[in-house]
Amino acid sequence: MEKLKNTLQDNIADTLYITLYMKALETKKKDPILYDEKACEMYEAIDYDFSKYNKAIRSSVGVVVRSNHFDEQVRDFISRKLNPVVVILGCGLDARYERLKDCNKDAMFYELDIAEVIQFRKKLLPESENNKYISSSMFDTDWMDYIKEKHPKNPIIFIIEGVVMYFDESDLKEFYFNLSERFTKSEIHFDIVSKWLSKHSHRHDSLKHSKAKFEFGLDDDMLIESWGQNLCHIKTYLYSDFPGWKKVGFMMGFIMSIVPRFKYGGRILHYTLN
């Protein structure tokens, strides 16, 4: 069977291959942090040089720890809410809907990314009745208005995975402000990097092999509260806090658990829209 050619032109969009590859590799391991059969299928179906990421150990662990965490947050949200809506921004080739099929029967999913990614995604992961795709920049507001009109009273969880750090602060401020203007009683889960790591993305173990780079770094996890009247920081998660992080190896795990520059280099934030 002929493999799909890579048609992505956007540098940030191209990073979806990093996360896809790491999920596929982890799935094939004994006792994986994340099991993603669809990632394996898509990896095998795409003609792309994944080998350049073979030595990115921190990324290989970080990606699956992060994705597993977001899966757990969505699963918990669905279990607690009536008629929940899950909105995944910058979905890439992530197969979260498929991974959560055991619990998502009462949930409506929307997965958003730029047009070229959605077009490519549809060739590998077709839409379904409860999982619709939206071709749009996350910074546009039309999709926000659509979701609000479609689900005016439904509880909504927004997942923004591996996205925020690629854009500048002014755009992000406007994005969070626009969300806060439209939604209440909702949750936002997203990951960020520190200012130091943002400035050194050219040394990042996987990103250094791509043309993308980090544009935004955050050292104060409370700062985003000031970007909208109803934004509230609930919790910060450190990668070193997750049991799966030990897979980076003893020495690296030790360094990243005690040296502040590395310990706080990447974090996962939970915010609410009250």
C-alpha cells in the first residue's frame, strides 16, 4: 500500500509528526504510559523521515506523559458533567477521541486545526457523528461563536496541547480574552514552557530538528488570570511529578526534579472560566 506523502507546509503544523511518532513508539513498549493504536496506524501510513527524532528521549517521555494527563482530565470532566463538550485546539493527528471511546458516548467533541492539517487528518482519521472537525486558526473567533451558539448551556473543556509556546504573547492575550468573553463554567488545560526554554528552543531535543521555534515563555503561572475577567488558575503540574517521567532515566530525571531551570522548564496548567 502506497504511503501518504507529507503535504504540510506550515512549520508549526509539521511538529505534529513529533507527537505522533512519540505516541507510536510508546505504544509498542512494554507497559506503555500511553497506548495509542491509531498513532501506530498513522505512523505506518505516512511517508516521513521520523528517524531524526530517535534520540529525543525527553520529548518521547514528555509527549506521552502530557497526552495521558490530558486524557485523564477529559475523562474526569466527562464523568462529572452532563452533556459535556470537548474542544481540542491544535489537534494535529492526535487520536484522543478514539483513545477515550470507552467513556465519550455522552460527549460531543470538536477538533480544530488549520485547514491543511484538517485536510490531511481526514485522510487518516475521518470525522464521526460525535467528533467534528473545524478548519480554523485558534485565534479566529468564528469557531468560538459557533460553539457558543451550538452549546449555550453545555459544560465545555478546552484542551490546548503543544500549541501555546509557538505564538507570541499579544496574540495569546487576545485569544484568552476572546475565550473569557464568550464562555463561563468551563475548563482550560494547556501546557507552557518557561521564558528560558522558549529562548533556547533551538536546543530542544526534538524541536531542533524542525523549522519551528518557541515564541512564548511563561514564568508566572498566574499571569494569564489578568488576560480575562473570569480566568482563574487552578493548578500547575510539573512533568517530574508524574510517575512516568522516570522513563527519561535516573540521572536526567534527578536533574530535572531538582534544578529549577529544568524542573520548571515545562509545565501543564489547569485554568477555569468562571
